[in-house]
Amino acid sequence: MGDDWVMASPKPVSEQSKTLKDSDGPLVSSAPSRALERFLLRRVLEAMGPPSFSVVLWDGFAIHPPSGEAIATAHIHTRNALIQLLRQGDTGFGEAFSRGEITVDGDLVDFLVAAFSVPQPEGVAKLVKQMQQRKPRANTQTGSRQNIHHHYDIGNDFYRLWLDAEMQYTCAYFPEADMTLEAAQQAKMDHICRKLQLQPGDRVAEAGCGWGGLARHMALYYGASVLSWNVSKEQVRYASDRAKAEGYDDRVTYVLDDYRNMSGEYDVFVSVGMLEHVGADNYPELGNVVDRCLTANGRALVHSIGRNRPRLMNAWIEKRIFPGAYPPTLREMMDIFEPHHFSVLDVENLRLHYALTLDEWLTRFDEHYETVVTQFDEEFARAWRLYLAGSQAAFLAGGLQLFQVLFTRERNNELPFSRGHLYV
Amino acid sequence: MGDDWVMASPKPVSEQSKTLKDSDGPLVSSAPSRALERFLLRRVLEAMGPPSFSVVLWDGFAIHPPSGEAIATAHIHTRNALIQLLRQGDTGFGEAFSRGEITVDGDLVDFLVAAFSVPQPEGVAKLVKQMQQRKPRANTQTGSRQNIHHHYDIGNDFYRLWLDAEMQYTCAYFPEADMTLEAAQQAKMDHICRKLQLQPGDRVAEAGCGWGGLARHMALYYGASVLSWNVSKEQVRYASDRAKAEGYDDRVTYVLDDYRNMSGEYDVFVSVGMLEHVGADNYPELGNVVDRCLTANGRALVHSIGRNRPRLMNAWIEKRIFPGAYPPTLREMMDIFEPHHFSVLDVENLRLHYALTLDEWLTRFDEHYETVVTQFDEEFARAWRLYLAGSQAAFLAGGLQLFQVLFTRERNNELPFSRGHLYV
């Protein structure tokens, strides 16, 4: 397979890379790359099969795809970054990229799709990859609060820069691919309310409510009465303040507490984008919560990022962005449903909708890049850019899925005979 | 709980029961029931919780529901039937009902729904129930042929009596509840073709084709070119003869062989009502077959009776009607998809549609009851009547589900952004 790769001799550091010297710290190594480093890099790329991008080291040593046409070029500006990449894989790439010691010329998403579209490593490379993976941080009630605080309490102003007006931080629904993000987030909420056959007066329990947009939508447009649980202080404060200011706090209550402490009886249970943070060990307990709260003919929906096969969250994202996160397979999700004989009525996979959503978020993020750097710093901005681009790439390459699962109790016979009511 | 039951003393054998004496054999016992028998019967009924039907023994001893309003009455006409019922549960009931030693006054489906709607047995009763269950007959290639022969090769004339004109022996689709069976079977085939986005010229591989109706539909109305595998000689002969007579045998080929021997490359893989006969052990092999045959952007659909939790097929149905049959949970079905990273795009549960379908079949079956008795005998007719009514009851009570699962390869990005095209 070595023949698939075209090597170029070391050259002087490129103009593009040089500009990085303006940043803090020694961002470009000066000593030439060593034969062993070049050998290992070539081995890693060979193990990936023939990708379609180029890799250029700090001294100009380059590996190009055999076709000669690279869709993007990854520049590794320091020896430190190369070693980290070789040792830690995805995590090393993420860390070095965040520090600016790896940069990508060309479209970052295209590059990451190409990087994700290589075969899984075999043999020794596979063992190394498995050893790099760890168990995600525990989602005990204390652990969950810390994990959620890490991600969601970094400031509503930050999320406002690139989310829609309703602050929906979950997959939108684009029945028409050319919809705006705003319209697609509204369409997502309507799609969910229709699946749940939401009626005026319905009592809704929501587990994980983000900034409260879905609860608001259910109350204002469907006449429901909603209780929403969330362990993020900043999100609950934002949602509660807004409900009071806009005058529907009689119909929506945001509860700063863990979903495991839910109580009461409800016609509808809904959870959008929380399951990723629940952890597979806790699915039976989530099932118990639904069973405790749902009426005999109640309807329930879980919306979550998922996988086609069991795999931990990308190690770097789990470490830096989403501690404790784990996207389940459909098989793993059955631990919520089977113990209570819940009947799965409808599963819809919205994978490409999340790619479109992330494309919108990344575009808005890039438009406000300088503001993010000002609010935080360069490293934060680069890390979040990689996270948004990498997630989009994973949905495009099929590594991530988005499952919406509608379910009810086994004996509920009040079911519509067609899903046509979702499409009128 | 004994207080929930109202006992009546033994009375002379009822008029209704007496008429059974006209049939062959000693169908009504003459000796009075014994205290022990009445005690055991009461215990079994108590363990079931308070059902809504009455039970009357051959000597007139009766147990009525506490409400006094019985939705139906089960008459146990012989000591032999009572002992078989107590010893073998569902199987004993099925055997004694088939022989006419148990009859039911009132709607048989209502009675069976009530019988299915009792809690699962606990303690000793549960252990006894588990001991009664056996592993279904193996579905090796030889085993499958025998199992399928048992059910499907008992004569096309028999099935013609109560199936629709296209001989669809799988769940129909009633987007409107008042559709005819004929229209609902057409709607089912169109629903599947739309889910698969079937286009003119598409090459389709079908695993388990029944009497060939779906293959015929795909060729005639969608311009597809179909190869259909089936191990039932009678079905393949019927389907092939019809294709030749009606002049589309250039577009549809029915292959008398096991799905495991499928070869070729196809844009579409479809299997409607076969998975129930595949057996959970063979799901990985079915996944291999799909992986071997499906193009990069091919679409695949599996339609199967299923369960909300793992449970063997009703023992009597497995013994008398469907040897080797096993309805899987969604979790178990994942053994088809996960090893090949297939992406599940859409799961639709059509449970109540199967109840409607069975209601139509049972009505037509009853209209031709005397013909069935003439073609076979009383015992066969009673057994099939119980099977159709019991299946309907199981779908109504939630013990059985009907899952339609659409899936593709992980990297296929040619997906519609909405399922709206199914509902135009």
C-alpha cells in the first residue's frame, strides 16, 4: 500500500505555516523532521487506506494522495503535534489543532469526512486505538451536574452567537433542504409535537430541556402544560426568566433537578438531546422514570444522537467538549423500553438533518469567530470550531446517527393508523 | 383474591354442551367434577387476576367474574380437557379446543384478548410455564424446508378461501380503517415500494415471497426486475405459473431455494413475513446475505411480526401451526444490522393493522368454515380458527407487534429528507 502514497522531500516551511509564528508560543518547530517520524506518519496513513488529503510537516516534508489531487492539506507545524497525533490519535489531533500546531488548508469538514471515511484500523493499530479509549466520566447525579456544567454553563451569550432565536441546541428538521435554521428548528418542534399527538390540556414531562424552547413551543402553540427538568443552572435561569417575562410561566415550569427525581403523572414524556448525557448504565433507570410518570395511554418520545454499532464518543470530544457523553445504538436504547414492555411505534433517523444543522451552526460560528476569541481565547475558539466541523463530518460519514423514537405502553390501542398526520 | 371469583355449584350439563354429543367420540364427560379439579381451576384463575369471562365445567360447576357480567363463557366439556389445560397451559387449551372439548360462547377474539390481558404468572406458576416452553424447531436449511412445508404446502385452495386475490399472507396496511382487505393489501405493497423508493429498472432481491404478490406488484407497477426466493414448492409453483400465464415472467423469477443461497447484486433487498421463520440464531447470516447482495446505495426493508420483549412463540401455535417460528424483538433484529453497520432509517410498528387484517381473514374463514371442514376435518378447522382468533387477540393485547424496518449502508447519503413522499 506504500505505493499509494507519494512522498515529497522536506522543503522550507511554507508561507501559510509561517504566519502562525505571530501567535503565542513556539508554534513551529525549526529542527528538520527525523526519518523515524516520517516513517511512523507514513505507516499511520497507510493503515488508513488511501485518503484524499495531503499532510505537510513543519520542514516541508509532504505526503500527497496518489491521485495528486488533494481535497485539503493538513499542516503539522511542530514535532510535539506529530508525536501527540501518533501517540493519542483523535485526542492528539484535537489537542494539537486547538493549540494551532495543526492547521488545515481547504474545507475543514471535507477534510474530516475524508479522515472519518477510512477503514477501521486492524491488528496492532486497532489494539492501540482501543487502549486509547477510556470509559466516559460517570453520570451519577453529582457527575451529571458536573458534566453538564462543563458544557452548558459556559455562558448563554456564547451560544446565542450561533444558535437560532429559540436557542435550540439539538438537531433541526429540514423537510425542505433549503429552509432557514430558524424554520427548521420550528419544524423539528412541530414534528415532535405531532408525533406525540399533543393536545390542549395535555400534561407533559420533559427530561433535559436546554434553554426551554420545546416546552415553550408546546405551551404556546399546542396548549400543553409542561414541567421541564434540567441540571444546568444557566439554562434553567434563562428559560424561567423568559417564561416570566413573556407571560406563560403559568403553563411551563422549569425544574433545576435531575431527571431521576421526576414525579407526577403525565400524558406525554419527551426528551430531546438528553440521552447522549445519560450514559448506557442509566437507561434502565430512565425507563423506570417514564414508567412511573406516564399515563396508561400516554405517548413518549426520545430524540438522541446514536450509532449503528457500539463505540465510545470520540475521545477528544468526550475529554474537552462533552464529558460523560455516549451516543447509543438502537440495541442499547432498548434497555429503556424492554423492561417495561414499552412498544416502539416509530423510529426516524435524521442523520443528514444534523449535518445540515451543524453546517448552519458552523457558518454562524465562523461569522462570530473574532467575538468568540474575545469572549474566551484562540484555543477555545479553535477547539469549538473543530468540534462543530468534526460532528458535521461524523454525521456525513455515517459514524453518527440521529434517532427519534416514539413509544407507548404495550396495551395502548389509541394509535393513529397512519403517520400521514405528520405530513399535512 | 379468591373473593373476586363467584363459584356456582355443579349443575346438570347445559343444553349448549349437550349438542356436542352429536360429534364423534366422547366429547362430554359424565362423571361429576372432583373437589381437587375445581380447586386447581380456581387457583389457576386466581393467579391470572380477575378476568372478565366465565368458566363452566361439564357438570355445570361454574366460576363467574365478580362483576357478574361475563364477556364470554369457556365451556370445558371433559375431564381430559381440564387436566390438559391445567398441565399444559396454552398448548392444552389449543389441543382441547381443536378437539372440541373446550368451546367458547361469545366472541372468541374478545375471550382471547381477556385471557391474554392477565398479568404474567409469578412464583410456581411461572416456573411451570417456563418448563412448558421448548426451543422452537431448528431452522437449518433442511429444517426450514420441513417447517415451511408444514404450514404453506397444505394447499393453495385452502388459503384462497380467506386471503385476498393477490394471496397476501402478511399484515395489510389500512391508512383508513374502513378499507377493504384487497385495498389494504395493495396499500401495504405500495407503502413498502415507496419506503424503498423503488424506481423503474431497479434490481430487487426478495427473501421469502409467499405466493409472489409483492414481486408481481413491484414488476407491474414500478418497473422493477425481481428475483424472489422461497422454499415452499406450492407457493413457487403458483407464483411461477401465474407469472407465465399473465406474461411478466421476463421481469419476475421465482427461485425455489433457501435465502441463504441468494447471489447477485441488487438495488433493493426486501423480506416481508419471512423473518418470523428465520430464527434468531440465523440473523447474522441473513445480515451477511444482505451485505453480499446490496449495492453501495441500495435500500433494504424487513417486515416481521415482533415482540416488545423476548418470548417464545405461543407453544401451541409453534407446535401445531408454525413450527420453528419466532417473533423477534427490535433488539434481536439488530443482529442483522449491527455487524455490517447498516443504518436503520425508519421503523414503523403496524400492530393494529395486523389485528384488522386478521379480523378480515377470520370473517372470510368463518364464511367458508364448512368448506374447510370438507377439505380437511373439524379438528383442523377448529385449530385454524383458534390460530386466527388468537393471533388477532395477541395483536390487540400488545403481545405481538409488527415491525417494518427500512435500512441502508452507513455511507449512503442519497436519502430523502422527509417521509412525506409516503403520504402523497
